Amino acid sequence: MESIQRIINTLLRNPTLIKSKSEAKQIHAQILKSFPIYIYTPTLLSIYSKLNLLPESLILFNTTLPSPPLLAWKSIIKCYSSNASFLQSLNSFLKMRALGIHHDRNVFPSVLKSCTHLMFFKFGESVHACVIRVGLESDVFIGNALLSMYSKFALQVFDESPKRRTVDQNETILVSSDTAGQNHKKCEKIDEIMCGKHKMQSVRKVFETMPERDVVSYNTLILGYAQSNMYNEALMMIKEMGKANLKPDAFTLSNVLPVVAEYMDVWKGKEIHGYGVRHGFHTNEYIVSGLTDVYANCNMVEDSYRLFSLLPKKDCVSWCSIIAACVQNGLFDEGLRLFREMLSANIKPVPISFSSIIPACGHLTALPLGQQLHGYIIRSHFEDNMYIASSLVHMYARCGNIKLAMRIFDTMKQHDLVSWTAMIMGCALHGHAYDAISLFEQMEMEEGFRPNSVAFVAVLTACSHAGMVNEGLKFFNKMVKEYKITPDIEHYACIADLLGRAGKLEEAFGFICSMPENKTASSVWLPLLAACRVHKNVELAEKVAMHICEFDTGANLLLSNTYSSVGRYKDAADSRRRSSSRKKPAGPAWIKALGGMHIYVKENIKGPVVYSLINNMEEFWESSKMGYQDRGIIPLLYVILLINPIHSFRNLSSSNMVSEH
């Protein structure tokens, strides 16, 4: 008996030795048998709290402690916060204060965490003031909690309207547990976005007043800078860490890599990569995913794939990163192949997996593959995900099924700017200009969305395809004057195409010439050159061609066709000869046959599908040539196929023309 009591006392003096719920329950049972429970209740409560056992903690707190001591309050506040019961955590803090119990440094981190998650800005400031009053502002754990809170609040500002609640009113709401769940969202109103440097002033001030800083302190500030798009400041903090003899850890690198990827700073990404290799972080899934994004944004997909291949254990995050890297860089078939490999590796897709791969089906116009993914999404109950639904709208619109795209759009419970833009562009590409304009105005007026540059490209495309010149110019001027959006190459190209299709060639030429020099790319001139071909304006076509690089294959072909349209065949031949010296690489073709999908390129046509097709054609001509010979006709396609089947297949369209002739 004495030995059991001695063991229990030893464990209670070192509660960190208790690692599991079952061990804590056994100690609890032995105490009930051997000791008065109220003596050891605070210690037991501390053990349950460290193990995040909220139900057990509540039973112990509410049934055995008529007057809980500080240790019990600290434990229950921490346990509430660790289990995401933030309102109850703050309620317990206020009750403890009302009872006159003096808090210590272990209470404030949990309270500040609750304020951060509930976005109770003013309440958090009042807790900060309380920290200063009791002289605990130098504690590193409290300082880190304050840094985290101000970093979260840095992106938003408290509403200063007369209807704002005071701190006392907030406390009243918190203590009233019956109404807290209904009213806590009304306690704090966040209205405006502040400028980047001003947002982080409070965070930086707290950081500079901390006499002691650890890696967590620097990581919190770096994360705040990264989320505020303060690229240089985030990198400077990493250098300051080195000066303070602190080494960046995996969390530091994973915080700063998204900013490096956004700014496409490949050299800084390589520096971080080298540091990660030297310090053993090169197998960390999150760092590898961040580096994958950096290299993908810099068009270095091979480096991204090499990183992915070296991972000893690939999780869903790493698979999604490499799939997204391939799709973003136009390697759609490779992205689909990797998605199949992910499924074969028994990695269950998450919503971002589908939103990354669905655009590949849209760009390849691979409707059957897109439908299979759609079925998988429905079986996984992801169809209500806004990002997946937006991707499906885009995919079906690009694959020609605008009705299904509209049906998915209409059934979405919530729309964002991406889904609106996808639907507007879908209508534009299918010639439904009035529907596209109606959707744009509905998004703008009724739903209150502020259109971005991509949304204006969509509505300008609709106007261009329908020849709605006045409407297109109206939207262009609205974008520049009302929304203060600087036109990009795509916007200028839409207007040039709009005016060119309407036959206003000189006006389009003048419009392009008035553009800033850095915007006059060949993609802006090509629509006008195509319009010159349609309207047979050779003189203007020659002037336009002078503004385009002489090695642009598309421009030379368009100019050649323009010459041909007016009978200038010698000039057409010269122009085509210039384009033949610089051919574009052949694109792949997807053929669905023999129960699967096959990829072929013109220069490398071979495989079972090709030979199966040739054999079938030979059988067809064998069975039908007697009918031709009776009428004195020789099936030339049959002869060509027998002479050189592969060459014949490459020129199949020409052969068909011969046989039909």
C-alpha cells in the first residue's frame, strides 16, 4: 500500500511522465481509493488538461471543486482553448478575475489564443494592457502569443462606428453563456483593409519590446510579413535570426517560400533550397511543396519533378503541388498521368486535388475524362466545394457543354469572383454575348463583386465575338476610369479584335499605336492582321506585319493568306517560305480507342491503334473494291495504304480527299 502511495506521489510531482488517457485514468482511480480526492484535484486537472481531455476536466472541475484554486482555473482555461472552445475559455478567464484570483504568466497565452481565433480585437488589447499592468510583458511565451494575435489582426481593422461595443459589453456577452454563441460574431466587426507597412506596426512594436526572443517569435513575425506581402521585410527577418544566433527551422522556410514563389525569385528559392539540404530539411513535405511551387512559377518544372521524385514519402500535399505545377505550365497530359499515379498509390484526393487537375481536362477538351472526375467528385461529396464547382464550370464551358456549365453554376450555393468569371468567359466563347454581359452586370450590381482584370477580359471577349463595338468600348473605359485598372495586353488585344471584326481597321491601328510601348506585343497585332485578311486590306496588313517580329510564324501565315485573298500569289509564296523556316513544334493528339486514351504526335505516329486502324481500313476497301472495279474506279486510298501505311496515315486527310475525288 505504501509503495503504491509512493508511486502515485512521484507521478503527481512529475505529471509529464503520464503520457496517455488510460494512464491518467488509472492514477485517478488509485487516488479515489487511497486519498481524499479534493487534495489532488488541481493536479489531476492539470494532467487532464495537458492531454486535452476536456470532458474529464469538466467533470473534475465542476463536481469536486467548490472553490477552484489558480492551478485549476489555469488548467480549465487552457483545456478549453486547446479544444477550440474559445468562448468558454474567455468566460472562465473573466469568472476567475471576478472571483479575485490573481493570474500568472501561464494563463495569458491561452486567453490571447482565444482572442485571436474569435477576432476579438479590443478584448485582446485589453488583455495586453492587463499583461503590462501585472509586469509580464517580458515573458517570451506571452510575447509570442501577442505577436500571433497582432499578426492575425494586422490584415483587418476594427470598425469605429458608434454601434461598436465596448470591452465591458464584450465581457457581458461572454459571461452570458446562453447568448454567447449567437452574439459573439457581432462583438467585433472588421471592415477595412489597411496598407501593408501600417498593418504590421503593432506586431513589430511588440517584437522590439521583447527582451527575449526565440525561433517562434521570429517565425510569427515572418509569417505576418509574408501574409501582408512584405517580401523584403520577411527576408530581412531571416537574416536577423542569423545575427541573433538562431537557426531558421522548417516552419520558417515553409512560411517564406510562398512569398518567394509569388515574386518568382528563383535565386532566393535556390538559396533556401541549399539551406534546406545542408540542414536536413530537403525531405520535409511542406518545404518540398513550397520549393515545387517556386520552381513551377519560374517555369522550371523539371526541378519541381526532381524534388518530388526524391521524397521518400509522398503525401497528398506533395502530390497536389507537382500536379498543379504541371497543369500551370501547360503539361496537361503529365498532370493527368500523375493524378492517376496518386490514385494508384492509395492517396485519397482532397478538394484542391480536383481543382488542380480539372483545368487540364478543359485545356485538352477531354470531356470524357472531365466527366469521370466529376463522377469521382460526386462520390466523394465534394460537389458543394466552391473552387471545385468553379473548375467544373470552366471545364464544361471549354469542352463545349455550356448548358451543363450553366446548370452547375446555378446550383452553386455560393459564388466567388472566379466562378462568375468562368461562367462569363464560357458564355463569351460560345457566342452568348448578351448572357455574358447580363452575368457581368448581375455580378457587379446585384452581388456586389468588384470585377478584376480577368473579369473584364471575359466580358470584352464576349463583345468582340458578337461585334458589339459600343458595349466593348464602354466596358473598356469603365475598367480604366471607374475601377482604375491598368489595361494589360489581353485587354488591348480584345479591343483590337473587336474593332477589326467590325471592319474599323484604321481605328484599330490607331488604337494600338496609341498604346504604351511595353504593351504592344505580337498578340495585340495578330487580331488586326487577321481582320485585314478577312477584309482584304493588304496595304494595312503590310504595315501591321512590320510591327511584328519577322520570325513570328503566325504573322507570316496570316500575311500570306492576305496576299492570296487578293490574288498576289508570288508574295504569298514568299511570305509562306519565311514561315516554313521556323516551324512550331507539333502538338499532341488524344485518340480514344481500344478501350483507352492514347497520345500521338505527327512526327511519331505508331502503335497498336494506328495499325489496327489501317487493318480495318484495308478490310473495308477489300470488301468494297469489287463494287468500285465494276464501275471502272480504283480506290486510290487502298493503294496508298498498301505502299506506305505509316506515311499514308500521317496524310490521312489528303488520302480521304483523293478517294472521295
